[in-house]
Amino acid sequence: MKVRRAANVVIVAQAAKMARTIWAVTAKQQDYQRGYRSVRPQAA
């Protein structure tokens, strides 16, 4: 990613990803699960 983007863009993207992960773990009061993949519910 650093090859295609400026260093500050990569840093902000990584910080945003970490913030989303921390929010999700805190909001759901669950332990962090490495490699977890979210699945969207099927539309009715």
C-alpha cells in the first residue's frame, strides 16, 4: 500500500481500520477474534 499511496494516507487508513475494530469489539463486548469475517444477512 505504501508504494501506491503517500505515507500519511497509509497511516490514516491503518488508524481508521484500528478504530473501527476497537469500536466493534467494545460495542459488542466481545473478545477480539483474529481473522473474523463479518457476513451480511440475506435480503428478504
